[in-house]
Amino acid sequence: MSETNVIIGTRGSALALAQATLVRDLLRRAFPKLGFELKIIKTTGDKLKTASLRQVSGSTKGLFTKELEQALLRARIDLAVHSCKDLPGEIPAGLKIAAIPKREDARDVFISKTKMALPSGGVIATSSVRRACQLLARSPQLQIEEIRGNIETRLRKLADSESWQGIILAAAGLKRLNILNETKSTETLQFDPPLHHRFLPFDVMLPAVGQAALAIETRADDSLTGSIVTRLNHFASFAAVSAERAFLRELGGGCQIPAAAYGVIEQGKLRLRGAIFEEDGSNPRRGEVTGGEKDFEPLGRKLAQQLK
């Protein structure tokens, strides 16, 4: 940490900057006498703007996090803000997730040019193996096309497409960019031309591990920065996401494994739902466990063992 500023590392996309700015502003309000500065770091995933993530050679683990974590370890930044769903199950030695702020809406959203419901046939575009698997498990006759690019690029591709029935995006990203605003009583997005949206319930589309949550990562031995960002930790979100991540680790996977999970604390109990799939959507295995709100690690492992 410099004498005047806490340096916050972030990717440079519009969504990543919106998320890092949110964290920066929360820290400024909590610590008005400290300075907080954003530092943009380009990751491998940012450089592969058009490549299929399913066909990238080598492991896809850490595509959007590795360079940020390297900057942390080299003390070029004091903390990194990640989309939690981008983090692999294992954190590099010397680093830790110091805080998870209150989670946004974890649902996925079906977006189309008409007011149609999620179709049982036709073409739907998504970059997510998890989403593709759940769509195919529900409707094997669907055709899935891969789509890359930031949120606005994907919306533009849908608007320009003559064959796609729709695309699926995370509600959290649309909300953080103010493209989807639930305070307005409309089913259209703030986009030109207007596009329609429908939230997908969890029994139709279970989210990615950590979806809609932000992870604030620090050096494990940096107690000062750790004590600062701990002020932003939201226990219910931390417990739920930690259970989901324990589920993913037990499966031995990174963020591209065909798995989904969602945890929530209800009446003092932690409820964790999970699912794993074959890549063609076949043989879906779903399960659910419930336990104490502080038992997130054993609950995540238990659910993964049930579904393996």
C-alpha cells in the first residue's frame, strides 16, 4: 500500500470497471480519510476476445484472474476485484478472498427480440457450457451457438441476428450496467432497438458458482488491507458463495466445468442446490443439502460427493 492510496486492480471491461468502482466507492464511504485508486490490468481472457473458450488450448482456469493475482503477489496492487464466478476453485498460495460484498441478483435472463418465452426449439446463443447443458437437458432439440464479447456486444449481435431466438445473460451484469432496471415496469431493456427479457427461475437455470457475487482478493500476509476490506464483507453472501466454491473444488473443476450451484441462508440455515451435466446436457444430476450457516465447506463437499 502506498502512503496515500490503496491500489485496486481490475479488468478494463465496462462491467469490471463498474464492479471495481462500486467497491471503491464503498471503501471511500467506509474510510473517508484514505485514498483508493483503480488500476486496470489486462488478462488473458481479455486478449482472447473472439476465441472460443471451449477450444482454448490448455486449462481455462484463471483466464480472467491470473494476471490480477500476479500483480497482487508482486505488490503492484493492494487488492483485486473479481467476478466471483471467474475465480477457479483454488486460490494461489499467498492470496485469500478477504471479503464478498452483498450479492446481486443471481438469476439468468433470457433476452429476445420478441416477447416469447424460452423456446423449446431454434437457436440460442451463449458462451456458457453450464447454460448450454441446462438448455439441452430441458430441450434437446435446441441448437446452441457460442457468443463472445462484452454485454453490449452480445446484445448488438442478437439485435442484428436473423436466426437467433435469443441469448442468455446474467441479471447481475445487466443491472450493474443499468441496462436492466427493475424499478421501471417494463419487460424491455434500455437498449436500441428494444429487446425483451424474462428472468429464468432456478429450477430452469441454476447459476454458475459465485454468479452475481464480487470477490475482493488480497495478499494473505497483508493484514492492513485485509482489515480494511473486511468492512465490506456480507456474511450471508460469503457463506453461500463459499459453499458453492467448496462444491466446485470437490468436483475438481474450474469455472468452465459443466456444473451449477446456488446457496442461500434461510431462517438461519444454509441451503445449497447443485447440478452437474455431461457436455451435451445428458445425464443431469441434481441435489440439495441443508445445514448450519457456518458449515459452508462441509456442505459444499457433501453435495459434490452425492452428485459425482
